[in-house]
Amino acid sequence: MCRSTLLRAAVLITVLPIAPTPEPVAAQTPDTVRFTPEVAHPTFAVREPVMTIRPGTVLVSETNWGGYFSPEGGAFPGEVGPFFIEGATTNDILVVKVHEVRPNYEYAASNIGPTFGGLSADNRVRMLNDPVPRVRYLWELDLEKMTGTTQLPNSEMTEITIDLKPMLGRVAVAPRGEEAFGGLWPGDFGGNMDAQEIRPGATVFLPIFHDGAYFYFGDGHARQGYGEVNGSGLETSMDVVLEIDLIKGRTIDWPRIENDEYIMVAGSARPLIDAFRLAHIELVEWLEEDYGFGRWDAYQLLGQLAESTVANIVDPVYTVVAKFNKRYLPER
């Protein structure tokens, strides 16, 4: 994630009052609605919703724009939301189908720095080595060719162009209780998972901790490597099309993701091994509950068939995505 100075200095968890259940902002029909963000929030929490929508609605919107993306630089924007999902309860699962995530701005930015990133020093621990320099890379995006180009000032190859793979770094519901997590945080509520698997064609399943769910999204990356090693994807503004729905009468413990090829679970924790364990335990439970595998049979199969990616190693807690190829699932 792009990390503004303000966010890096933010308190990890704050306490906010629980907002009352709102009246619908506007009557919606379960088809397609357009929403233009006017407010950007720095935390995931229960607060006055920006819109109430019904299950089955296709939401056409965009991520918040911030000066961070521009040639001049500036602050990183907050999240879009929350959206109050009509009929959503804590006994349900929120379903977010990602139909489109596409850059709508001609620049993206990515920073490296001395105290943030997987290969830099930790600002809470003294080091003997020299710090990583603070450098801002501005990428020019070709929105027709879907490529990004940047300068490499200290390399023999002075410029590079790469293909774009747009994704959403953050999809979330309001965390449990009165918790409010800063935008850098992932968790069981989703949040800043930085999972590049959350791209067009994917469906995200989130647990619900408050009636109405209070859904947020943001942090578009034109491209990002696994682990987000330097602490920043190609941060930019995105057009977004999401279909919002519910699975009634069922719950899950951690965010799940599905596409044409895999069922997946995102677990977030520190140390990294705990994120790995959480993701794979939930994957075993998914194989049990939905596909008829015995627990220890599923465990055995993960030993031979599981795949995993490290989504981020830079956020306050790390995220691992555990995957099971759908070609090994029983036919339904």
C-alpha cells in the first residue's frame, strides 16, 4: 500500500461509537447504481453510510483520487464507503463480485523509503546498516495499451515498460465491536489485504460483524508483485464495477476468494507462519463444509495440492492467500 506520513503515524486501533442503523440514503432497485465518492475515510469502522443498497445491486463507482498519484505528489486518499447492505446480518456472508477494476488516470506512483517495506529497516528497531533512501517513482500509464513506464535513474536500462494487472488492495466490512482499523490494516474483516487475486473475475466473500455490513473499498493498484515487497504497488485511481450480494444464514471466519481456477482464503497475522496457518485452516473447513471432504482427507490433499501466495509482508500484519485448484473438486 502506498503509505502517507499521516497513515504511518496513525494509531493502530481506535474506538468509535457504534452508529445507529441508518435509514436508506436513497431508494435503490436491485440492478445497477452509480456512486461518485465525495468522502474518503482513513479507517474501517461503523459510521454513517454513504449509500444503502440492496443485495443483487451492481455498483458502478471509482476509488478516491489523491495527490499521491500525480506528478506533483501529495497525500494518499482514504477509502470509499461505507455502504449499508440492506438485509445483511451477522449470520450472513457478504459477496463482492469484481467485474471491473481499470485505471482512469495517466499516472501511478510508488515509493521506497527507510522505514517501510519488506527489505528496509523497522522504525521500531535500531539497525547498523545505512537506511534505504527515500525515492519516488512516477509511472506513466498508457490506458489503451494497459502498460506502465518509469525511469530507472541508476541502471544501465534507463527506462522500463511493464504490462498492467489492475487490482483492489482493500475490500472490507466494518470490524467487530467498536474497533476502527487504519487503512493499512488487513484482518478477518478484509481490509488492506493487498491480494493481487482481487481483480476482475474474482468473487470475494467477507464475514459480517454488524447488521448492514458497512462495506468499503479502495487502494487501486495498476500492478503489484506478490508480497508488495517495497511497500507500494503502482498506486492510482480506478474505475470500479462491483456486484454486491449476500449468502443468507451462513458465516465464515476469514475472507474467501474464488475465480475460475481456484477457491482461496486470505489469512492475516504476524508472524507470517500464523497468517499461513489461518488461511489453510479456513481452506480445510471450506473443503469440509461445501465439498464433502473429511477433515483429515482435506488436510492430506492440501499437503499435495495446496498452492499459496504471500499477498503482503509490509502491513501491520501480513497476509497469505491459500489456494486449492478447482479441477480437484468433486462435480456438483
